[in-house]
Amino acid sequence: MSFASKTFCYLLLCLLACSCTAHLFSTAPMPDRNRPIARIETRGGIEYGATTREGILFLGRTAQAGPCRVYYWLGPTLVVEDGYIEPAGSILYNAKIDLQTNNIHVLPRDLMQADRIFAMVFSPEGVSEVPVKLAQGENFAGDILENPGQPLPPGAGLFLRDERQKLLFVGLVSAEINIGSDKYVAFAGTDRMREALMVPKLYPEVPEPKYRPDGISIVR
């Protein structure tokens, strides 16, 4: 290796070391990803969904195509962004926006009775967590929750925290149902997510630059 090449490698290593050191000793807080839910306004009404690695997923009860407006949390701040709706696969739809959201991973397995699941409910003031539990019994089949004791809006995100306290997405509340004299909550769970992930998608996507009126330039 020539002297010039060695000098270049040395300078590059120094630059990387300085960058890593600056990151390690930075006082900037890590991004808050504890509110991975969204409110979606469509041409037909209002929906709720979750901001996941697979997109801003919702049930498409009021619209399955066209423009939308998404309200989502970025740390403690409620952000509003215009977007459009596209199918995500199965019964799920994706509210596509330009900017990045709290992209929470999807639970990579089936739910178990011992899992501590909770619903995250959206409000303009913040979010609230409602503990929920899988319904038990030989007469139950599918994704059904015990009555949590309070109404849950359709589209409310369902999550659990892993052993490192990281959030994992497990489904969306779909409807309140009555079985006999008892109330339960049906939800679109991991089976629906697997169906959505099996839909073929174009890869790699051709990057397309976009220059927004707010001065933000992106490549998507």
C-alpha cells in the first residue's frame, strides 16, 4: 500500500472514531418510540392505526384508496402529514407518507396466553394504555380478547413489550362482539400480518427524489 493510501485510511479511521465518540458522548436523547399509533383522516371518515416497519397500518373501514391525512407522534409532539392510501395485503391498508415514523417491529410469532398485551388508544393529548388478555376456552377460535372493561376504538393498536422493554406490534382492534351474554373484542392479529407480508412487492424500488414545499427534500 502506498504512503498516500495509508494516509487516507488513517484519516478515514480518525474521522469515524471522532464521529462515534461524538455520538456516544452526545447529550441528545434517543428518539421516543413509545407512541407508535396514528389517527388517519380519509375521504370517508376517521380511522386509527399503528406505525410499524411495514407501514402505517389500518383497517380501511372508511376508505381503501385516495388521499389521507395522518396524525402521529414524534416523541412528545403530534405531527400532521398528508399522504395516500394503498393496500398492504390481507385486510390491512397502508397510509403512505413522506417522512419516517416510529416504525415498530411486528411480533415474529403467534401470541401466547402468557403474553402481556395492551391496547394503545390515541387522543390529541397523548395516548393511554389499556391492558387486554386473550380469550380462553374451547369454544374460542381466532383472534379474540376478553372484555377489557372499556370500549376500544376499531383500529387501536395492540402491542407487547419484549424482555428488553421494546415494543412489538401484534394487531389492530377490529370490532366488539357478543358471544351469548358476554362481550369480547375481535382483532386482526399475526395471521393477518403474515398474509400481508406474503403479498409480492417490487424490490428494489427505484428511488425517486421529491422536493417538498416545506423545504424538506427526500428520496423515496
